[in-house]
Amino acid sequence: MVVMKFIVNAGSSDGILGEFYRFVKREDRKRALVSRLLQYALVHQVLGVPFHPIIIRRTIEGKPYLEYDEVNPEFPNFNFNTSHHGDYVAIASEPLCLVGLDIVSRIIPGKETILEFIQNFS
């Protein structure tokens, strides 16, 4: 609940909520929100950073990263990536090597044609 309150309060100043509205479908917005909550929870749990100073940015390619001044010697290159599709939202992290993650639901939603399903990825 604390993380959700922080995200909502921070939304107007740094565009956190705005990034969810780039998704057309409400279901995709929900998955994006869960993805962001997982990122905050991961940073908080693994690095012990309080929620308030956590700042998550995106690279030009869209990969999330933690903007934080203190380097943890146990995790010198701490990084993470998230993915969401269908009923799934996932997060992976790695303390040394760059990590990537991409998940795809194998079930095509009944309301979409195959072409519409494929266009979701462009």
C-alpha cells in the first residue's frame, strides 16, 4: 500500500502515471502498474532502499534501471528487467550481468484476430 500511495503521489511530478496511459487497453495498463510495483518491491527488498528515494528511469531502448547514488558492493551492476503479457507479469534481476526478459502468452485472446494479436508487439 505504501508503494502504491507513493507512485500515485509522485505521478504528477515525474510522469510515473503518464507512462501507464501509453497503453491503449486497460488490461495492459494494469500489467504495467504491476510491473512497476514489482520493480519498487525488488529494489526495496534486495538493496534495502526505502521506497521514497527509489527512482526508476528507462533507457532509450525502454529497459528500466535504478537511478541511485549509493553502490552496493554486493551488487555492483544491479539491474533488472520486466515483461508482461496476457495473465503474466514477470521480473528478473542480476547483480553482475545485464539481464533481459520477454514473456509472451501462448493464448490468443478470444476477442482478437491473429493479426491484432501480432500488432500488439509493434
